[in-house]
Amino acid sequence: MTTIRLHNTRTRRKEDFAPLDMDNVRMYVCGPTVYDRAHLGNARPVVVFDVLYRLLRHVYGEGHVTYVRNFTDVDDKINARAAESGRSIGEITAETTQWFLEDMAALGALEPDHMPRATQYIPQMVAMIEGLIAKGHAYEAEGHVLFAVDSWREHYGKLSGRTVEDMIAGARVEVAPYKRNPMDFVLWKPSSEDLPGWPSPWGRGRPGWHIECSAMSYELLGASFDIHGGGGDLIFPHHENEIAQSCCAHPEGQFAKVWLHNEMLQVEGKKMSKSLGNFFTVRDLLDGNWSGGWKVPGEVIRFVFLSTHYRKPMDWTAEKAREAERELDSWVNTLSVDPEVLEKATAGEGQPERSIVEALSDDLNTSLALMHLRKMASFVDNGSEFLNSDDAAQVSHRLNFCASAKLLGFDLVPLSTTRRKQGLSLVSYEIRLSEARAEASKTKDFSVVDALKSGLLDAGVEVRMRKDSVDLVPGPDFDPAKLEALK
């Protein structure tokens, strides 16, 4: 069996991954707070952990992996959005949750096995808080319930590599007077009548942010599970606090065995910021409403993400997006002319290349995996002497290429099938252009040829004219409606 090695944030080293249960590999990833569209930075962990999910399913079997990613649908940002918009909280969270699912699907992300909403697990959170109070790890103060960091002082800070003393010294926020220790954090807080709230032993209120993931992961994955992931900005305080409250509430378990965190994202070498004009959502890219000005397909966004290792800062640039689009487009165009491969790939034939599986198994080295995929692509082209010598070898290689791309989250078959249908619709124009060129060679009047070429290019069609043939290839911006002007 393939050995997967992952960099564990907690131990600060790369380790062989050994599941607690080979028949049920369990992973929890912190999801979005649903009050607005997901921006580009929100999408990076989704793509990173989608690749890991795919790898785990490949190694251990699709039915032996459980992936949980939550939705935070009770939060002060949501409350503020409701107040400023005049819309109900339920309406906002339902809408933005659906937006998130649609946008992440456009990036090729599989839906997790469970996607719990925080509001669905309030009773479990209350029960966990009660248990923490009973064990002496939490206390009530002025309608709040707080976790007592001193009760976990020896272990608190191990994930982030900080001591409690250093954290207190570096704190720059005003400390609530009811806290016993400045680092104590909220498990439950009171709600006024205009805010969402639930009954509890401490009065009507709502949960703190950190307790949500602890309660949901326990209910869905148990006291111990294999992998916990998220962006590097969550290491402290969110994940540090999750560990503290989960281990104290359920000392029989170890909570998460392996911690994975992706680095942050920049745009054109700068931190993404609205003030700099380089802040955009995934939907902005998909719809073309960003500084680049063109519609960026989801698979292109994914390609740019995976070109950088997840533990390195990623720099989104328009140039990288264009390069990725050209490369993906060449793969799709090549596969679109091979109906036999498309049919067999649809039926599930083909296996991922070993070198790509090994690259992903080495701490999700997606940039290396893409390099190997590019090498495979060089032999997929029809002009390859290596493959043309054996049609069966060519078909097999292309099937393995499709399977390898799919392991990385690029499903080239439906893209190529669509491109094939578009290409077939261009056959009549190839005939017209060939006939017009033949006539022009006699009359020396190329005006009809030039008009056809101009109209095809305007419709997003690449015109390839050789000495004895004309090939029309639909590009990424192909618009069949514009061909009407040529009739």
C-alpha cells in the first residue's frame, strides 16, 4: 500500500501517516462563516484538502474515508450583515451557503461526506460546556461561560509553539474584567432579544466560535480522529482552543492526530486587500468581474492553486491564470478528437500514474504532480512518435492521463466531450473555408477567406490553416451564437 507522508503542524515534522482505523480514515476541516461570497483566499484550503480527500480515497478506498467540513452559521459577522441589510439571518446563511457550494463545485471540489451547520448542534455544544464546567475546566461569569486556560496550562500553546506567558505579554486587546486569566476564551455568551439565542443553563445565549468545531467533530468523528486541517491563520487561537476544550471534555481521546495548515494567498505579489483593489471573490473570477477582465474557468483557478505547494504562500497573477488556461485548453483539445478514449474514460478505465500518486503522497506535492502530468501530456498529443507506433499504447496512455488528471481534481472528460461537440459543429465552416481558400488561390481575391477567418476568430475559434487542410478549434471563449453572422 502507498505510504502517505504529511507535515504535522503539531510536531513540526513530516511523518508517515498511519490511520487510527484503516476502514474509516477521518478528516475534519474548518469551513466558512456564511455571510458573504467566498473570496479567493477562502478557496485555497478547500482545494488543498479536496486533493488530500481524493488521495485518501484512492489509497484506502472511497468507502473508507469520512470527510467533515462545517458551516459556521451563527456569528457576529452574520448578525451585522442582517442588521445592515434588513434581511433575516436564516435567509442570508441559506443563500451564502448555496453560493459557497456552487463556487467550490466550479473549482472541481468534491462535497465532503458531512457538512454540519453550527446551528444544528447547539444541544451538543451546551452538553460539552456543561461537562467542562463539571470537570473544572470552565466557569460562568456575568452570563458568559469561559474556558479556564490555567486548567490546561501545561499543554496550552503546543500547537502554535507559544507559552501562556508569551501570549499574555503579547496581548493587545482589552481584557474583560470577568476573566480569571486574560487568555481564557468564551464558550457561551448571552444574547439580547435582537440577536439569535438558545436556552441554556446560563440563560438565553449563543455559542462562542471555538466550541462549534469541537462539538461537531466529536459527534461525527469521535473523540479521536486522523486529520484536522485549515488555513494557517486558524492555528491560533481557533485550533489551539479546539484542542484545549476537546481534550479536556474527552480525555479518553486525543482529538486530532495530524494537523495540516495551508499558507496564505497573495495577488500579484501583494496581500489581498480591498484598499489595494486586488480583492475579489471566486465568483468574480468565474464571471469575469475582476482586474483581469476575463472569465476564468474553475479548473484554471484550481490549476494555479496547485502549482504552488500548500505550505508555501501562493501568489495569484493574471499571467499564471493565462498560462494555466492555455495548458488545460491544449489537453482538452487533444482529447476531444479521440472519442474512443472519452468513451472508455467515462466508463472508468485508466489508472493514475504512479509518479503522480507518489508526488501527492509526499506531503501533497501538487507542483511536482503537475510536472509529471505535463510530461504525460507531451505523449498524449497526436504527433507523438512514441505513441503513434502503437494505437493500443496511445489509448492506454491517454486513459491513464485522464485518470491522473482526475486524481488532481481535473475532470477532463466532460470538458473534452463538450469541446468535441463544439468541434463537430464547426465542420461545415472548415469545408466553407477550404473551398473559399481554393477559389481565392485561383482568383487571387482573399476577401471571402479573410472575412470568414475574422468572423471565426471573433467567435473564439482558433483557425489553423495548413497547406493541405483547415482545422478549426474552439477556444475557451468560444461563442456559437457569434457564428450566426457568418451564415
